[in-house]
Amino acid sequence: MTKQAVLIYKTLSLISGCCFFVFIFAAPATAQTRGRLEIVKDSRIDTLIARRYAPRKGGATGNGYSSFGYRVQFFTGSSRRDAFRAQTQFQEQYPDIRTYISYREPNFKVKAGDFRTRLEATKLIQQLRPQFSMLFILSERINTPLNIAPTTND
């Protein structure tokens, strides 16, 4: 083969390759039409979704919803009697705030509140500082407080 024939062969193969790719990618774009999508699923899937988002029964506040938030830990110690004493002391001063006692060997921990923001927990810590010496803010699953009356802009 001569140089001219090789050059013609390369040019034709390049042009035919480009045309091939244009044809492959351009043809489906022009052949698309609007269609209808039909979803076929088991009816039990809807039941599972409804169960997932339904309120749980038996929550500490009775509403059954929970999310992540903050609690203030105000007592840690190995004496059960001291833990209940600290809980009673707290509830006498703040009867509207729920308290929780947990035991993880060897210590009892007493926590208070179901706060959505860290700022709310910090406000409680400032109020508790004179009564309790060891105060911590803990991030954990809380019982979501109910909104008593939704605000409306009338």
C-alpha cells in the first residue's frame, strides 16, 4: 500500500467511527416518547411503612415519639439511696421536668429533661449549679415533648 492509500483508509475509518457513535447515541434521543410508569409492589410494604411512622406506645411522656436531644446528668454514684435522694431533691424544685435513673455497673446516674437543643440544657445547668456539683450535658435519645398549642398567624 502506498502512503496515500493508508491515509485514505485512516480517514475513512475515522469518519465511519464517528458516524457510528453519532448514530448510536443520537438515535435513542430522538426515539424517546412519553410513557406511563406502573409500580407493582406487595401490599405489605404499605403496612410496614405505616408501622414505621406510627407513634410508639408506652413512651415515658405518653406521646410515643422519640428523637435525639439532650439531657442534664446531675448525679453519678454507686449508692442507690443517694441516687433516689438526688432525684427527689430535683423533683421538689422542678416538678415539671422529668427525671430518669439508670444503672450501669457500678454507678447509678440521674438525668433530667428532654431538651431538643443544647441551649435549653445549658439554661438548666445554670439553674442547678448551686445545688449539684457534677453537671453534664449528654446527647441521647429523648422523649419528644408535645407541643401544647400550635401557634397560628391569624
